[in-house]
Amino acid sequence: MEGIFKKLEIGIIQAFRRAMKIAFIQNFTSQQFGIMYISAVLKEHHHTAEVFVEGLERNLIESLCDSNPDIVGFTCITGEQRWVEGRAYEIKKALNVPIIVGGPHPTYFPEMIEIDNIDMICRGEGEFAVLDLLNRLEENEEYGDILNLWVKRDGQIYKNELRPLLNDINLLPFPDRGIYKKYLFMNQLTEMSASFSRGCPYDCTFCYNATKKKLYDCSAAYVRTRSVTNAIMELKRSLNDNSRIRSIMVADDDIAFDRGWLAEFCKGYKSEVSLPFFASIRASFVTEDNIRRLKEANCYCLAIGVETGNYLLRKNILGKDISNKTYIEAGNLIKKYGIKLRTSNMFFIPGETIKNSFETLELNILMKSDYPWAYLLQPFPGTAIYDYAVKNGYLDRDFSFDEIDPLGLTNSPIKLRDAKKITVVQRLFYYGVKIPGLKFFLKVLIYIPNNLFFDLLHRIILIISYASCHRMNLFRALKMALDAKTVQERGKIRRASLP
């Protein structure tokens, strides 16, 4: 009885408190786990949250004003910072409320706090930092000392330490997917994303993962995985709430990192969920047992990061010591069990030659990739590959964040002798893999500079392959592609409009 009275007391107290409201702003037309988890935590503690997706709003600022939030939050990846800066300026003019920015960019580049109209940044995981902030705002209390936050007030910046990572992520409420239901486009999704872990065990030179580890005391567990029971429970509850879902995309870096967890998950998923699902796996974890279990659980597609067909570039420059033989065997085993294969490849690696780019093409052919994706390296400052590129003359020392392509599909600032030829290979890569005989013709086409026709072929196949890989119709894929394409353009326009 004591527990019941305690809950009743808390409920009465919360009923008389003024709930705070945060409005999240995002650019990409996709569900963001950071926003959904923060919203879920806030709603458990009587606060409210609303999301505004620019590509789905007729007038973002007008809609935001109608919502009348107490605080506005952005999630920002590197490459979006100019868009955030421009939008923050517009929001401040229309709605004078505090603005906080979280996500990867302010985590690794906290100097973003110095941008006009940005009042706070959140570094690292934001669920409980944002909860603390709204609680303080509600009580009109000082909030300049909240862990994970850098706060700018009266010309002074309060730089707070990071709080420890949440070791048991089972304690988090399930992500608030309902926050996106206001949009018909989102409400008609037939694929649902799910995430069962946090952190990545690897230290690839082109990724911020190694940098993030240094931010925390990694004597504690860095890679944290939800229990299978917790994961299955979330899936079942989410599917009960949305009967449209026909497939699942597991957004984790490597579904097979923990072999025991994978075996238990596949068994539970097969018996209690069974929808077709898509996941990522490291080539070195592609074993007969793992692939058989995944197939039995109804995995229809696996993604593998190949990066390059040249082993020395992969090992020495990218920090991935995986042989070509391992990749070929992984591809063959995946195909043996009738699972589709998506490969992620990277061009404009420091030191890459046109010969190396054709090695990447050949490796994908040998792996029989169904969806060979070709990205362009983005040398994020703070990563090992950025330092290497600057030191060895592949990147200008005055390199600007504005040169980052957030999707990594159209350009790279890396300077290479064979840059023009490699660009043509990247644009026509999918066709070269899917039509092996074309690689000989491609060796002639590389002498034609990249042009609008090559760009068009590239964009068309990206949309088609994305739609096929994620089992969505072409209209939805086209809508997402158009929104993504305008990220940089919006950023430039917003930045140019500032006084």
C-alpha cells in the first residue's frame, strides 16, 4: 500500500506543476533516435515534446510559433551547422526562447556554443541532461551547472563536464515513435528502424568513434546492449501501435558483435516478431552459424562496410585490418543463404589511385553485391584520417566545415592526382558492379570529365537501390532524396541571409 500512496502523491504533485515543452527541429526526413529517446524520458516526467521536420512543414517558423514551446532544440551532424545557425537566427527573431543544439557536431566541436543565437549545446547522450534542464527551467532555477551542457549566459560560457555513460540502457523507456505521427508521410512508413545497442567497439580512422571513447572514462562499458527480452518487447509494442510496418531495419553498427546475444535474439525474434529485417555485420563475424541463424530469423539483407578493394589502404589508412579474402568469403556465405548483400564503399582515400578504385569495383563484383553503395570520404576534423590527410598534403590546412558533404555522396575535399577519374568511377560504380562487363568500358569513360549525365545516372540508381533495399516505393525514396539533397543548399542560403 505504501508504494501505491507514493505513486499517488507523485501524480498529484505533477498534476499541479507546469509542464515544460520542447520543440525539436530537424532537417532530414527520417525518425531520429536521439529525439525519440529524449522525448520518451521527458514524457515520463510530465514534460512534453514536439518535433518539426523542415521538409514536411509548409512554413517551419509559423508552425513553431503556433506550438509556443518553452525551448527549442536542434540535433546537428557535421555539415548541417550552417543550416542550424540560419534557422536559430530566424527562430530568435520570431520566438524569443532558449535554443539548445545537440548531436555529433556540438559533441566533438563544442565551440559551436559561440555562434550567435545558440544558448546551449549538449555533448554526448542527452536524455537526462535535457530532463535536468527542463526541470530547472520549470522551477526557474539556475541551470548553468548541468552536466553535459555548455551554457552561454550574459557573455559567459559555463563548460560542464560529461556525465558518466548510462551503463544499463534497459532502464531507458522505449523511444517515442508517436512524436512523428503528426506527419502523414511518417505515419505511412512500412519500415521501422530499431536500435539495440550504443557504442562501437572499433577504431576506424574515418569515424568519430575513437574520439568519443576519449571523451569518457572507458574503464566503464562503452558498448552497451539491451537485453533480448527488452528488445523484443519494444518491437512487439511498436508493431502493435502501427499495423503498417512490414519490415525492420536494425540501425546498430554490428548485429553480430556478441555471438551469444545474436543467437538468443534470432531465436526470440523468429518466434515473436518474424518480420523481414535488415542489419549490418562486420565481415569478420560472417560465419556459417551466424548467417544461418540470421536467415532463420528472416533477415533479408545484410550490410557490410568494405570501404576499399585495396588491402593496404584499408589496413594502414582506414584502420580496418580485414583481408579481401575475408570479404569474398563473407559475400559468398551471405549469398549461399539467400540473403541480399549491401556493401558500403569509400572513394577519395588519401593515397588512392585510379587503379585502387578499380580494385574496389572488382572486389564488389567478386562479393556479388546486390546494393553496392559508393561514398566519398569526408575527413572530419578530430579524426585520425583528418590529421593524416593534412600532414601528408591531401587536405588544405585551412579546410572548412562548410566543405563537408553530410551525406558523402557528391564531393570530397581530399586532393588526389586521379581525382577526376575516381569521381567518374564513383558516379558509375553501381552499374560497373551489376554489369561486370561494363568495367572495361568504364576504363574509357574515366577520361571523360564528370558531367550532368553521370550525376543523373548516379542519383537515379541511388534512389532505385535505396527503395529496393529498404522495401519502400519510389515516391517515398525520391522524397527523402530530394530533402537530403537540399541540406547543404539550405545551410548556405540560411547562412548567407544572416546580417
